Amino acid sequence: MAVVLSLRWSGVTPAQYDTVRDAVRWEEQVPEGAVLHVAWFEGGSLHVTDVWNTQEDFERFFADRLVSAVKEAGIAGEPETEFSPLHRRFVVSGISGAA
């Protein structure tokens, strides 16, 4: 069952996020099970909303690809995460990348 990931990671900067994105290359090498990724910064925190085919797909991606890049970027602490069952999604075709 597809899930929505809501993530908040206090203290992460846009530069650190971009460092991790560049290292992991998830836009070029899409992780298995990834459907949608949206990120923004507010109140001194990174906020992410993702859609994944399963929670396990995200957990595998985090363990196999993100952990080392997060460490290299100097990101401290752990994110607050919540998974919820997806009820419905609508994704406009042809939209990607930065705002």
C-alpha cells in the first residue's frame, strides 16, 4: 500500500540538503518505490512530503543511500517522521525540479 511520509528535520540547511541531493542523485537514479518528493524550509527545519509505494521502500533507501550522505553533509540528529496510508494522489505530468 502506498504511503505518505511527512518528515521534519530541525537544523538542516538548504546547502546541506543540496549536498545530500547531489551526492545521492535521487533525481537521476530514482530509488525503487519512490513516487513523489517535495521539500521546503521553514522555522529552521527541513520539511519533506514524500509518496512511496511502501514504508519499507523508504526505509531501505534511507539505510542504503541516505545515511552516509547525511553524515558527510554534517547533518546532526534524527528526523521526525510519520507515515500515513495514501488515500489518493494526482501528479501533473511534466513537472519536476526546482520551483
